Amino acid sequence: CEPLPMKALVICDEGRDLPKWMESEDVQKEFGVKIRHSAKELASDIVLKLRIANGTHTAVAHVMALSSLLNTDSLSNSPSSNRLLLTYLDTLFQTQILPASTIEGITPEEILATWQDWRQRLIHPHFGLSTFFITQNGAAKGGIRLGPTVKSLVRGSSCPRNKNPLNVSLAFAMAAILRFVTPIADCFSKSAIGQYPAISEKMQSGIYVGWLDDSLASGKSRDSIANSHSMESSAQDTVNYADGLRYNLSEGWYEFRCDCPIKWKSSPSAQSEVEVPLQELLSKLVRSGQPCSCGRVVRSYLLHPQGGDLGSLLDEDEKIAGFLDEFVCAVSTLYARMVSGDKGLDLLQEMTEEKHVYKNGLATSCIVLMDGVASTKQNDLQPLRYRLCPIPSSSNLMGSINNRKVNESDIRSIVFSEVSSAHVIDLHTHLLPPSHGALCLWGIDELLTYHYLVAEYFMTAPADVTPQGFYAMSKKDQADLIWDALFVKRSPISEATRGVITTLVGLGLDSHVKNCDLQAIREFYDSFRNDGLSGAERFCELVYQVSGVRYAVMTNIPFDSNESRHWRPEKKEYPDTFKSALRVDPLLAGDKETIETALKSAGYGTTLADARQYLHDWCDTMKPEYMMASTPHDFSLSPLEGRGTLAGVKKSGIDEKAMQSPFAFTDLTGNKDCEGCEETDDMPSVINESSNFLTQVLMPVCEERDLPLALKIGAHRGVNPELRTAGDGIVAFADTESLSRLCARFPKVRFLATFLSRVNQHEACVLANKWRNLHLYGCWWYCNNPSIIHEITSMRVEMLGTAFTSQHSDARVMDQLIYKWSHSRAVIADVLAKEYEKVLNSGWSFTRAEIRRDVRRLLGGSYEEFMKKSLT
């Protein structure tokens, strides 16, 4: 028989009227009796019974019943499912019930003793109770047995607002209750009454029919299970587990009661409420409910006195309300997965094995289960920060297996969730890895002296502050000047200044930003910088993690002595999060003097074969993703007479004398020291199609190595030379026909292109629609502002579908990845949500898997597909 419980009977003897012999600890232990002398002590025993014994029983019984585990004595066996359930209960106790009970003033020793006694009984082979029997009145038990733990944790927690004390084990317990009391179909409609007469008849007496987890996994449909219940074709397998309630494992159904009327508005804007049975509301979520559409019902249940009984938390402070909102989202996500067909035991397995979002296993904060963002933030006004998606691709919620379609009302939430959780490929940046020392730019001073902000500063700078005087200052002094001018004396409402704010908040520096405390911000960065290379590497990893970048493509100019020493004689190792691109402007322009000088200084001859070998050797060293060049404002190619090809164009902006020096390719950039490393885009180039360097060096190497050529078209360098890179401008209209003729002349070479001028974007889309070897990417430089990103992305989706890459950061400072991607994600999500809504209104439908596929294409997948599309 089972062991005698430690507290089989608790007696409150406030007047000490019981015989003295009953005070003996040995006697009490022998008979399983506890004598208490105050109501407070008795109240503690009640708390422990409800939270530990009853709470864990309720937490495990529903998932066991749904998993066809009929008795709790199966926990004493060794199968993996039972070990999984015990791990779940142990974590629920250790991380939720124990700290919550401690908050109520009960000693940890007494709490632990109660759990150990209960756990010993729970796994005893002769203790078992029917799991279906325990599930009776489960909706109310959620509030009686689990609700108090929730309340204690959120009220008594010292956690900051961004550290919710509620974790996924407690959210799972609540979700499992809701899953159990969900009818197999919407049996409340008139059509269902005629379709399922037996179920409808049961409903008249308050009995509803649910489905077991394994039934859908075995290939049965909900309709077939409902029909089996109506026909009772396997009546011999039907078992009565309580008064009027039955289950049938072979047919995959069970019956339940639920008395939890919810005050409900037909829509959030409705004026009046009506009472609707909880199970009726849940039945409408079975076919297509996503986490966002489950939220209102789950919240209503958790707040209801006959449900989760958490309504009193609404009267608490903002932090507690926030914790509650996150808990609602977590329960909604798990519940939506369960009703879609994801089995409860499989979800526990994911948590235990720390898969997907569950980095701390079953103790992971429930914050990770928020699917998307709050409805009030589903627009492009808020930065859309990267976060892991709580819905794995294997989930039935994705619809790839069961063709589960997305409702129109859920589209916006799902799109924002998918865009925020997509790991992006940043296919063009000016970043360099920490291994490259001072060439790797990061930190607050680099952010503040970025050329966007320098230009903005000089618009309103005092007349006595000259560019020459400004650039003579130290980087720190420049940053101080800009901080004071643009963040203290003015509001940071431009995109460049807002970007700094978004970056700092993304790094967790909210309070320093609110206090305008630049010194505290610098101290944060110093905590990394003081650790040298390892600190820079840690910071780089943090930025990639916060921004959600899978990898970034660098801009590499190996002809620069500052950079070439990191490649030769021995290439420095750097992580896979950085990939190289080889800058080839002089070869594209056919700049003979520059090329020959570089070849000679590197020990090569000056023949075309030598030039090809030179390029091949650097490709072997760098393993570039692509070749690239930035064209100037006068980029133009004329058709050759009678051939429709390109004529030579005289190069401009090249200092012939400077070309005599070694590393002349890079000296064009002004990149002579680490402070100038941000100026790599100053290299002027034009295309000389009649040049042998283009036709017999660059293009043959691109074909032989199957490497694309990336072009950035339309910059006007040196509009105000005194401002250096901050003085560069934009051409009103670049010659897109030149790009078209390149695609025609070299059909085996793939071209990546982005235009700087807003007025070129429509024609660029037309070209991409015509040339299979052309791929458009990103919103470059002056187009990298939310209003223009919105316009360009909308146009591209309408004209190109998903056959383009929506954005690249062009980041020069590591930290910028955070704001450039969170701002762009918000705009891209807003555009896509509207486009999907338009298609839905036209009569198409989507699964979540299809939306995820599209989003990932736009954020890097299309680029990778284009890179794999060999035309040679």
C-alpha cells in the first residue's frame, strides 16, 4: 500500500484541549497527524495543500489525460514520457510554487518537506488516481490551485519589468487546462447540431466532447472523431470515469463538463457584454486560431473568478499588469499550438531539451512565448526588434501539414511576428570584424560622429565652428559636441538621431538615455573596450544577437595597406557572421594607370593575364561573396554604333600623380588610417566597356568563379568637400540604361544593384523584371529612411513579388545594425501586412508557413537563391 502521508489529518487546537500525548512528534508521525495551535499555521497548511499537492496534481492530470495516460501511478514507471512529466513537475515546484509560497511567509524547509512527501506519494505504484477523474471542474481548479501561485509571484517579485517571474512551466499548466475543455468542433452552430446529433444532445445536459492528442497524430480528423462519438462504433472500449462522463481511447474522444460563463463582447469595440460559455468561445479557435486570436479568450478565462481568478491583478501597478499581459500571451501561444494538433508531451519535450526559444528549459521566462507584438504596436512607428519566434516550423500552427489557413484578422499580428523573428542576411555593409583591430568601428563616439550626424550638426552649427576645426578635434570631443547639439539642445527626431536612441535602448541603456547621461553610456561601452579583443568580440556577438543578423557582407579593399595586412601574408580568422566582398572599382572603370601601379607594387607583371591572376589570387585569399563597385554621379554608358553595347567613357576624379604610389587602388578612398576607414565609398569609378580590363579581366573572372558583380549607383561625391564623407550627395537621376546594357552584354554574370536616388527606383524595378541576371537589394543611404523604405518596398512587392532583397544596412559602425534593422523591420512588416490583406480580399488564402517563407525570402532568402542560380 502507499506510504502514510505526512499530513493525512491536520487539527487546529487553538485552546490546547487535546491530550498531551498527542503533542508528541513521534505520535503525530506514526498516525500522519499534524497538530496546529493557531489559525495562521492552519492557513499555511491549506496553502501548501492547494499549491503543492492539488496544484501539481492539476498541472499534470490534464496533459496526462490528453496523452492517454489514464492513472497517475504511471509516473512510477520508467518510460521517457513519465520522466518528462516528473521533470515538468519538479521544475514547476522549484521555480514557481516554492518561491511563491516563500513569499507568503512559509519557510523553505516546510515547503520542501511538503513537496518531498507529496512527490513520494505521487510516484508510488499503489497511489494512482484516474487522470480523467482529476480533470473534473478543471477550469475552476486553475484559479483555485494555480492562480494563487501566479498572484504571489507577480505581487511579491523583485524582478525588474523586463524579467517576468512567471515561466513556461506555469503557462503550460494553464494552457493544458484550456486545451482539455476545448470541444472537438464548433458544435454550437445550427449546422453542427444537425451534423453531430449525439454531441448536441449531450450538450443539453452540459456535457461536451474533446479529442485526445494521439488521435490527430494517428491520422484521424476531428470530424471523424466526432462522428465516431456519435456512432459509438467501438462501444466496448468506452469507459465511464465519472458521473455521466466517458472516454474512448480507440476512437480518440472524451467527455467533459465546464461551467465558466465568460462576459464577452462580440468585438473589442462592442458596447455591451453577454455571457458566453468558455467552451463555446474555445470551440471557435479549433480550426484556425493563432496565438493572437486566442488572446482575448485566454485573458477572459484567466481573469474570471471561476477560471484563473486573476482579476484582482488588474488593480495593481503597471509592472504587474505587464507581467499579466505577458503571461496571457504565453498561455495563448501554448494553447494555440495544442489545439492546432501539437501534442502536450511534445511541447514539454521541446522545453526540457531547451529547443527553440526555451534557453532555460522549463524554467524559461514566459516572455519568450509572446508571439509578435502588442496590437497597439503593429505599425511602423515602433522599432520592431528581433526576437525568436515561439512557433517552430514543425508546429501544426504553420499549416504546412494540415493546411491550416490564417484568418484576415490575424494577418497583421502574424506578419509582424514573422518579420521580427526572421534571421536576416545583411548583404552589404562596411563592417570589419574585431580581429581587424581599429578598422572595426563600434561604440558611442563612433555612433555620434557617423557622417549622417556630422552633416546634420553642421546645418545649425555656430559660424565659428568650421569643418577644419571640427575634424582637428578628438573623436570624443566631436561626439560631445554632436550630443549636446542634437540630443540636448534639440530633440532627436531625425532618422539618424533616432537611430542612436533605438540602438542604445536595444542595448539595455534605457535609463541612461532618459537621463541624457552620456558618461554612463560611455562606461557601458568601456566595460567591453577594457577587455581588448575579447571585449570587442563579446560586444560584436551582443550586437548580432540583438539585431538578429545571421551574417553581414563586408566591403573589403585588400589593396589598402591598413586592411591588406589582415589578409596577407597570413589571413586573420574571423567568424562566419562576416563574409567578404571584393571592391573592384578601377577594373570596372578600365583605369589602366591605377591597375598597373597596383600590379607592379604587388610583384605582378602588367599583362591582362597578370591582372586576371592578381584578381584570382585575391579571390582565393578572401573567398568573396561577390565583386562590387560604387559608381559616381556621372555613371553613363553610350551604345556602340550598330551593336547596342557600351562605349568607353572617360574616367573622372582621378589624381594621375597619386596613382604612382603603392596601394593606389585604396588610396583613392582616403583610407590612410583607422579614422578614415569609414570613407571607403569615396572611390570614384565609371564603366569603360571598351576597356580590356572589363572585358578580358573582370568579367571573365566573374564568369570563371561564378561570382556576381554588385553595383551601387548614383552617389555624388564631394558635394561639399570640407565635410569629407558627410559632404557626399546624391545624383538626381542615374542612367539605368547602362545597367540594362551590362545585363545584356554579359548574360552569364549576375548583377546585384541598388540605386541611391528615389526617382530611379521604379525604372530599376522594371529592369529587374526583365533581366534574370539582375537582383535588386536594399534602400541605400539617403533612401534608408522609413518613409522612403515604405514607398520602395511597396513598389517592389507589387512589381517583383518576393524576388528581391528588401534591405541592407550599409552599416559602418557595428552598433548601427541594431537600429537599421529594427527600423526597417517595422516598415517592411507594415508593408507586407497590407499586401497580404489585399490578396486575402481578392480571394486567396495563406498558411503561416507560406508567410514565413515569403518573409525569409525578402530578408535574405531571395539573395541566397540568386547567389545559387548559376548562369555559366
